[in-house]
Amino acid sequence: MSEATTSTETTAGTFEPRIQAFVCNWCTYTGADLAGTSRIPMAPNVRIIRLPCTGRIDTLFILKAFERGADGVIVSGCHPNDCHYAAGNFHARRRFAVFRELIDFLGLDPDRITFSWVSASEGKKWSEIVNDTTERIRRMGPFSAYRGLAGRTP
Amino acid sequence: MSRIGVFVCHCGENIGRTVDAAEVARASGNLPGVAHATDYKYMCSDPGQALIKQAVAEKKLDGVVVAACSPHMHEKTFRRATAGAGVNPFLCEMANIREHCSWIHENRPAATAKAIDITRSIVEKLKRNAPLEPIRIPVERRALVIGGGIAGIQAALDIADGGREVVLVEKGPSIGGHMSQLSETFPTLDCSQCILTPRMVEVYQHPRIKLLAYSEVEAVEGYIGNFNVTIRRKARGLDETKCNGCGQCQASCPQKKIPSEFDAGLGKRTAIYVPFPQAVPNIPVIDSGHCARWKGIVKGLKKFACGKCIEACGRGAITFDLEDKIVTEKVGAVVVATGFQLYEIGRDHEADGLKGYGEYGYGRIPDVIDGLQFERLASASGPTAGKLQRPSDGKEPRTIVFLQCVGSRDPAKGIEYCSKICCMYVAKHTMLYRHKVHDGRAVVFYMDIRAGGKGYEEFVRRAIEEDGAEYVRGRVSRLERDGDVVRVQGFDTLSGEPVTIDADLVVLATAMRSQPGIEALAQKLSVSYDRHGFINEAHPKLRPVETNTAGIYVAGACQAPRDIPDSVAMASAAASKVLGLFSNAELEREPNVARVDEATCAGCFHCRRVCAYGAVERKEIRDKKGNLVKVVASVNRGVCQGCGTCQATCPGKSVELEGFTDPQIYAAINAFQG
Amino acid sequence: MSGEGKKPPMDTDGHRYGKGGEEEKPQMDTDEHRLGEGGGATTRFLGRGDLEKLVAELLGAGTRVVAPVDAGKGETEYRVVGQFTDAKLGAALPRRSLKEFFLPPTEELFRWRRDGAGLELQEAPASFPATVILGAFPCDAAAVQTLDKVMGWDYRDDPWFGRREATTIVALACNGQDGSCFCTAVGLGPDAARGSDLLLTAVRDGYEVQVLTAKGAALVGRHAARFAEACDEDPARNVRREACTRVSSNLQATPEKIRGWLQANFEHPIWKGIALRCHGCGACAAVCPTCHCFDIVDEPEGLAEGARRRNWDTCQTPVFTLHASGHNPRADQNARIRQRLNHKFRIYQERFGELLCTGCGRCARACPGGMDLPELLGALEKLAVSAPVPVPASAPVPAPAGGAFIPPPGGAR
Amino acid sequence: MKELQDLAAKLLAEKTVGLVIGWEQGPRGARPAFVADPKDAGRLIFDNRCVHNLAAYLSPRRPHLRGFGRIAVAVKGCDVRAVAGLVRESQLKREDVVLLGVRCGGVHDEPTDAGPLTAENLADRCVGCEVREPPRCDHVLGELPPAPPSRDGRRAGRIAELDALDHAARFAFWRQELSRCVRCNACRQVCPLCTCERCLADKTDPPWIESSPHTRANFAWHATRALHLAGRCVDCGECERACPAGIPLNLIGRKVAAVVERRFGYRTTDDPQVPAPIGAWKPDDGQEFIR
């Protein structure tokens, strides 16, 4: 894939990270709503996809987001024991624990991904997750190393 | 979907101040598949909704995206409007450009660009939405209540009074539960039997309650609205329809020395017995472990040792029919109210991981008893007819020491929770004692006094201040029999002094535990339970009487230690949930549930393992000749709650969660970069 | 070129053995102008030191050099080399064949980009780097020429021929690898010249070089200082003859008889038990120098853009023939192995006059289940020789009888 | 070996089973054997070249092996874990298969490797073998051989080396390795636990895994496969053995297994009743990576 088409560099040459977030409907999405209702300002770099539960969040989503140009990913849901569906976040926690170490082993920096528990009352925490992730990814730079792996054959 | 309408809301200034709504509409209008895009000041207003309906009609739109506030705010509004325009409501999605965009950003170009991204992603998702219809499930409007204690009685009566039939299953020979054993109840000191017995009789006489006492639930199949319950009716050894409860058989039985369960082992009963005089139903049961004739029949003896009760019965009711009967009942809801057991600290609880309290000599020292035994000693219907006499020699105790928190709040010995009722009933015991033995000494060893509840703190203060109970903060290390007293060696942590008291009687306020066998029942019901065997509620705050299995509710002390008012409140709450469920002949549910692609399902059942609701079933696929081709997973749409954990777990992606299918999520991710 | 064009007999394909040991000039394929027909003697000598210098010159001139390199565990792979010492000539047959240098496992055909209503196509570049493949095995070089037929059949495959034209194949006569080699049974040999531009034969202190094509001659011409006049051809001839004898002992087969048998016995009971051990993994096709099936996919990369790619595919997987309805005409692995054998030893021959197999034996070496093509060919040969009467297609097919139809193990060859 | 041949002949003759899957001498070393006729039972062998995990043939994704009725299959102690996996995941009914356990003292890496086992040529998975005596089999055959030669695990060492690198260096390593993957799917097809009726990677709507074998798609494919095998991989090494590109797939599988063991205290077991760790959870599962 040609770098030009996925470049996240702005014309001014400063890097604006693009971050895809996958959040559960009941806690983090609502927490992000609360951040809005509370008018807590935060970086505009994150795009949210709403899922019913972290249990629904497949690691395929994360890889696809990186493929499609995300420089960072946020995965967030209900705190343990607060899952609307009892245990979806517990299943997700195991899945992500293994996934994170696996991609780390494959040389993909797991710091590209923020995993968090943000409850419906933690609008402030959501804004911190968004801002911290944005700044971290800004330091790390564009994730073209992964995106660009689909190069042409000579 | 090729004719999508995008409706961008200004929300007055709420969105419009930082997001250029007209620009969002313009950019969205350029997306492939978008046939119409416009912006408006207040989309949720009547004119705004009319705008959507009008556009759907004029532009022949087949999908609607409203870029406005959070779907939690107005998704229902706009789906209704979409349905009103003749398009399936599930073909309407909201792009959240207010809470997630305009309200949290200041920079107008950046916020507008983000709003365009959000809208684009939702448009792409919507293209893969499918029209959905609400799920309708027929509801069998009968309930099963498991457990005939006060919680089960209350739930059964409330449901029956609400006009629905109830099957009440009780394991023991009579309903009434632990409450029937109590002498008085806190904080009012009214007689337990006096308030309970009328409720028991009401159950018995209620035209809509089918009481199945001395019965146990064998199996539960099905799902909300449609449970098939198999119930084992244990053999009483007599014909219930002939028995009139006269009691002649009981009087004639030569076996009279059997410890009475009802009297917590302090009284005696016969082998054919009614557990207590007010029992409901008032029908005896033959104790297979003690009746000589029963044992003879089981052994296959030709000649029977005894037949006194048969002779005594004037109605020929005693048949010695030993066969359990299996009955099935179809119900739409289940209330679990199986109650508790007291921690029998004298027994070996190794299997439960509990360490026991051998140092208290319970079971070894006759004058060390538990709280329930004290209730029986204090009860007018008890073995001593309400006279306080200690078990060893029948002497009236001059000094009674009460130990609180025996077993409770002791993680080292296996139970870390508070049993909740002990503080109150110990206070009650001291008062009952002092009312009967005015100059007696009541000493209470306690850790803390937990008397949260209406009139509870006042009750404890009354015990101390008016009835002279002596409260010692501290724990007791040993109980030893010394002559005819029990030597209590403890430590007063307030004074820092060791304390030794010679007591005539020691009462242990032992912990409340879940009923034995609750795990097996919970597994039959597919409800979860904690490590102590208490049934888990669906949500500790918001769904306290529901379980994680739809249509199954929980009441009373099987969920956690509960006192009577709590149990009754839970029972009424569960009953109202049941009546709510029964308010329609059909249950209507949102169709965001999982569905299995049977063509590619490999039947590995990872989905079944992760389903918290037991919604995944096995389904056999057969060819035209009836040969089994394969076994696949199948989602019961009545049970599935739509979390989607099954889909993320399925390695072959053969499950789809409606409304959040893989193609939908893929499309949303794919739209990440314009 | 049309599919039913002239069908040259097998032994005109550049293989000179099995014809009474006549030492003739290699017979040239008519598709391409070859030297040697009326040209002068085209044998040269390349000293070892000169070969190293030749590689340095090529690299210096910006030519991409591909050669077998060490891939661990005694195996090699064809890879682009940065210096002569990376190359491991005359060692083990590389794990995979040369085909990936002409038909890459994945190849972008074009990209698209949507801008508003417009759609912009960006074709893949039509120029390919000048490449010399050094130390190619004759079976691999031959395969490339075999595939020219299908690649230039009703449609000329530009990327294929673009790479073909940019590439000069310098083969090195092989000594025979192991018991799985059977190039001689498919009309080739460890010294087959087919598909090569130059054929080297290792002799004591260098290589005898047979210049086979104009492209080969051009290479020699550009680096004339490296090539000496050949003096004595006998040592190289002996090396080649010994290798041929060695490989010939692995398998004797008559492909033409096998082809006839295949044609008549599509429903023969042997097929019902042919593939019990086969996992359907497709490793055979991945390593095969002649398996060339590909799939074309459009892969969106976001809303506005994407690429059309051509990827290797194989008839050994169920999805290869899976219909949208869920029906699969090749229901199981037995049917897929039958297809593979038919394509290699009948269909391609009928259409293009050539076998789709160069006897490299990689499929047998790669198979995790122990499927063994030379063994199967031996069994088919037996059937073809002993049972010339075809089983009628309507004959009842017995129920799977398992190992009965697996040829008994032949022991180490 | 005679014991195995006699038993196979007996089971076939008695029609207890319709097919015996074992090993035989093939043209290139040992290979799987399929014996349906008791007369052919003499072909069966077992020695240290019998590396193949024959449990793969019990997967329902082998329609060409249906129709034989019950199957007897020869298994080494380690292979039993794969059978347990199939039973655990409803892919096989234990009563539909007769397990002929062969006592094993270790195998080579490749079925073509002959000669006595040494610390040098022993397959890495056999180091420290605890299942020389095959568990849960219907028959257990042969003498108990001595324990395989002992040495350090090479893969564990290689994993530790990789772990010690920084991300860029590890990425470079895997980028090089995975660039060679042509997605022939040999790893998947020989895997006894890859039992999906239709692999996610073969599905095109949506195309979660890009079907082109470019390195990006290869990362996604091998990461996803490893994740799907987390807590299920039985370390038979067949994927790496089958890989025509020589990609060290075992390293990924072993890494994930180590993560699963460290985090969830779980090792793949031969007991089909013990559930796999993904699909289960504990309240106190580690979450140091979650904010």
C-alpha cells in the first residue's frame, strides 16, 4: 500500500494521531456521553465504535483498525463485576491479555493500544484516557510500519 | 442499501456552535449510497421528525442516519419516526456528534472533521443493517416458586393474588421454613408463628396455588415464558387424599425418641410425624430412616415388624407406597427462595473449605447451643413449652453467654461475609431471656453491633439499657465444661482484660450459609452462584431480584443473608417482576440477539461456554433421510441478552449478533479513513 | 497460441536421454528463438573465480541476482543475493521453486481510488528489474517454460512475460537430490536444458557452460571476459550421464500410458482411497514449480481505495471449488488429488502438449502426510500397463475400502 | 511393534474398528498408515521417526475418512492431548475411537531422520516428556522406553532471545519470517485442533483476514490463528513441520502457551473434562495492562 494514501501527516507536517476506540454501550459509551454532558474538553483524535459489551470486541477489530490507518486503538468497557451482561468483560480481559502479549512478541508495540475500564460515571477518566492515548501515540508516530506491510512485489 | 438519508442536527447551538452541521450534511451527501443529506436546528422536534418522514417519502429513502446526540438520548425517538415513515426502525442509526464531539471540542474545523468521520462510519455501518422484527415469545402465565419459607410464601401469595397460578415446591414435609421455628421476631417481638401461620393457611387454601410439599425440583428445561419443570414428589408412605390430619398414627407410633428437626434436635418426634402442629399441609410423613416397617420393606422382608400406624388410621390412608412420583409442570417464570442453613459448626466442614470451631465444643458440651436451638427453647410451642431450661439438666440458666459472629466475618475460617441477622437476634434473645428470668445475667460477646434497619438500633439499645444485657466487645477463645457450668474464656478488647465467665448456657450466633445442594439446583436453573453458594443476582444494584437467566428470579436468604423484612420485600419484588412478565401473553424483546450460521458452525460450543445466560443450545442437523449430519449451536432468542461474547469467541465467526454483526462493524472500521 | 496447437512429442522438449545416448545439441522449443539451430558450437568454460567476478559485475550493474541460499537445517531457498558468497550452488534443491519470481504469491494488478464520483485506476508498473537467476535447478527452469504456455494462451499475461523477459536463467546441472527425484520419468533430466538460457555443469575447477538462447548468449557477450573457450566436453558429459542414471533408477514411467489411463478411468475405484493420508494442506501446490492456479481478489483498503490482487491458490482446498450455494463438486480430498493428477498428467498435456510436472519431487518432500507422487505414478503406471481395458464409468464403485487402494509402501528407493 | 500389528489385525478382524491409523515405512521415512484389511496390519510400525500427530485424522473436517465406522488410531502420549481437545470441543465422541497408545521415548523432528535419539536430534517438544506412558488409551502397547535425552528447550531459548529484543528488532525478525508465508494453509490443515468448518480466513464477508499473502495479512492470519489456539494448542509441532516456507510457527504457539500458563495457570491436558482457559475467567485474572 502506498504510504501517500494513508499518511496521517497533515499538510503542515505535524502528525495528528488517528485513534479508533471500541467501547461497550453500557459503561464507557455512557461515560463518554457523560464527559460530553459535563463539557470536559479532550483531544479530537478518537473515533468511537459502539459495541454492546467488551465481550463482543474481537481482536480482529483491532488489527483491522490498524490496517485501515489507525495509529492507535482504545478498547474500553465496564469495570470488573459491573458488566451489564455479568461476565463479558471478564472474557474480554483474558482475550486481550493474551492478544497483547502475542502482538508484543510479534514486534507490534502493544502501547499502540490502550485497554481501560471506564464506568458510566467516569467521564473525567474517559477524557484522560483519550488525551493520554493521543499524546502517547503522538510520541510514537504513525503506525505505518504495520499498515505498509502490504507492499508491492518487484 | 443505496438510498440513505442523513439528517444532521444543530441541537440549537449545542452542536452548531462547534460543528458546522451544514458542512457535515454536505460531506455526507457525497458518500456513496447517500441519496439525501440535510441539516436542521432541532431534529428531535416535531417539525424535525416530520422532515425525516417527508424526506423518506419524497426521496424514497431506505435508511436513516441522524447525526445528533447520543443514541442513549434519542435512538428510540428516531427509530419510531423512521418506523412511522414506513421504514423498518432498525434501519435507523444515530451518529453521536454532540456528546462525543461538539460538547468536548473547541476547534471548529477539527470538530467538524470529526463529526464528518463519525457520520461516515455510521452510514457505512447502516448499509449493512438488516431490517429486524421484535422477538415475540409466548408466555405461560404460571409461576414456579421453589422454597416454602417466608420468602416463597410471600412470593407465591403475591403472584396468586395478582391473578396468576403458582406451583409452590417445598422440600420438607411442611411449608413455613425457618420462620416457623422462631419464637419471637425482632424488632417488634411479635410471635413468629402468630404472624406466619395465617399466611401458611392462606397458601394452602388459595385457589391459584398448587402446593407440592415434600417435593424437589428434578430438572428445569426451557427458557423465559416456557419452562418445563420436572418435580419429584417424595413418597410420604401414605395417601394424602385420604389423610385428614387427625394425628392418630403419630400417637400410635412406638418410635418416639427421634430428634425433632423442627425443634433443632432439642425435642423428640415419632417415625410417622407431622413436623409441628401448625404444619401445612397437615399430613404426616413416614421417616424412612427410622420406621421399622419401611426399613423392612426396603430390605425385602416378608414379615413386617410393626404396623401400628396402619391399625390406628381410621381412614386406611397409610399405604406404605414407597414410590416417588414424578410430575411435570409448565411455567413461565421461576422464583428461587430456598433460604439458608445455619453453620453447623460442630460438624466437619472440610469439604466446604471451612475450618470449624472445635474450641467451642458445640455438639460435645450439651449446654452450648446455637441460636435456632435457643429459639426453640424460648418458643411456647417448643420442647419446653417456652420454659427456659438448659439441655443438660433442665435447670433454668442463671447466666447465659451469647457469642456473636461465630463463623461470620472470619476469613481465616472460610466465611468473610456478615450474616446480618445475628446482632439483632442476639439482642432479641437477651430480651426474651430477661423477660423470662428477670434476675438472670445475659452477656454478649460481640465484634461490632450492626443494627442498620428501621427500629433496629433502638431495639439493641433497649436490650442493653432496659433489659440489662451486658455487651462485651471481644472474642471468646474457648468454651470448657467445668462441673455443671460452661467456662467462657474471652478477652474484653475495650478494657484490654481477659474475661472468664461461668455460664449455665452458651448460645452461639452461628453464620448463615446457603442451603446444601443449592449448587445442583442452580445448575439445573442455569443461574450463577457465588463461592459461598448464594445465588447471584443479575445486577447488585439495579436488578437485585433477577438472575442472569431471564425469567428466573431470586428472593430471600438464598441470595445472601437476609432477615425477614428483607426476604419479604425481595419476595414481593420478585412477584411483581413475575406479574410484569405475565402482563402480556407474549413477551416482546429487542431483536438484538445472536444467530448461528448453521452452514458453517462446527459445533465446538465455545459460544455455549461463554454464554452467561445459557442461551446456546445444541441442535442436530439431519438430512432428508433423518441421518445425523452434524450438531450445531443454536441460540434461543428468548434467552439471549445480546452481549455478543459468543461472536467474539467463535473462531470461525459463525455467530452474528443482530445489530452488531461482523459486516456492520467491519464497515464501520473500514470507513475510518474517508 | 491456441490450445490445440501442435503437440510436440514428449522427447522433443530438450531432453536428450533415453534416445540411445546420442549426444546431440539440445532440441529447442519452437516458441522461442534458440541458438544452436544452425548456429555454431555454443559451449564455454567459466572458472570458479570468474563466476564470482561475474556475479560482482552483475550486481555492480544493478542486476538483481537470485540464487539458492542457505535456509537452515540443510535446506536452501531461492533468494535475492547481495554477494556471490551468499549463494549456495549445487547444494540441496531449494524448498520452493522458481515460480514465485515470475508469479509472486501475491501481486497487485492495480489500485483504485475513488474521488467523489470519479474512479482513478493505477496500474501496476509494467517494468521489472533485470534479473539473473543463478544456479537454477533444471527442473525449475523447465517448469517456467512449461508455464509460458498457459500464461500466453488465450491471453498474454503481461506481468508473467514482463518478468520472463527481464530474467535470464542460468541453470546448473543437478546431481539428483534423493529418492523422490523423478525428472527422468517425465521426459526431463537432471541436466535438462529446457527453460534455461545457460546451463552450467560443474567440472573440476569450474563450469562447462552451454549457451542455449539468445538471452544466454547476450549475457555471455556482455561478460565475455569471464567466459573461456571450452576445451574438453567429456568430463561434463560424464557428470550429466551419471546423474541421469541415478535419477532414472527412482522411477520408470511412461507418461503417455498414464495419460491414457487417466482419461479412461475418471471413476476408477482407486480414487476412492487415493488420499486417505492427505490433509488437504496445499503444501504440495505451494512448493510445486508448475502449480500455477491463482485467485483474483479485490481488497478494499478503506472506503475510497483498494487493490486488485492476484494470489496463489490451490485445488487442494475445499474453497477452491465451493459454490455459493454451499455445494462442492469436489466433495473430498480424494476428488482433489484426482484432479491434481489429472491436471498434471492429462489435462495440461491435452491442451498444451506438455506435462505439468517436472519431476522435482518437492510435493513428496513437503507432504506432512506422506503423500508421494512418484509412488502414485508408479502405481498408475502399473495399472496403465496391466489393465489397459478401461473400467466403464457406470461400473459400481465399491464403498471406501481404505488402505487397500493405497499402493503398498515401496520401501526406500 | 508385533504387539501393535497383532492388535490392529485383531480389531479389524473382529470388526471392532473399520480402520486402523498408525505409522508405516513410506518412501521417505515413516508416514501415516491406513489399514482397513487385517492382512495389511504387518505394515504398521512405531519408532522414533513417528512424529506425526495422527489425531488430526480424527477431525470431522476429513470427510474422506468417514464411512469406515469406528477408527482405531495409534497415539503417542502427547498426541492424546489432541484427542482430548477434539472430545472437549464436541468434534469427536470418545467412544467412536479406539486409542492405541504407544509408549514413546521421544521422536526426531522429521520422519526422515533416522538413527538413535541424541540430545542433539531430539524434537524439542520431547524434552522433559511426562507422557511416555500414554494416558487415557484403550490399549497401551510396547515397552516403556527410557526417558529422552535431556537438554535445554531450544524454542524456549529462542523465545527468550526474541523477548530480549526491542520491538523494532522483533518486528524485523517476524516481518522477514512472515513475508515468506504464501498462505497455503498447510499449518491450519494439519493442525488437529483447527476444526472450524469454514475458517475465518476463508470467509470474505467481511474479509477480516485479507486473503492476499502479503506480510500484513500474514501477520493478521498468524496472530489470529495463534489466538484461536490459545490454551488449545497441544504442541505437536505439525504446523511448523508442514510449513513449506519453514516459518518457525512453533515459537508463536509456545509463546502463547507460556502466556496462558503464566496468566491462567493452565496447560493443555489430556483430560477432556478440563475446560480450556479461553472461554473461562476468574475474577482475579491479571489486568495490569488495563487502566
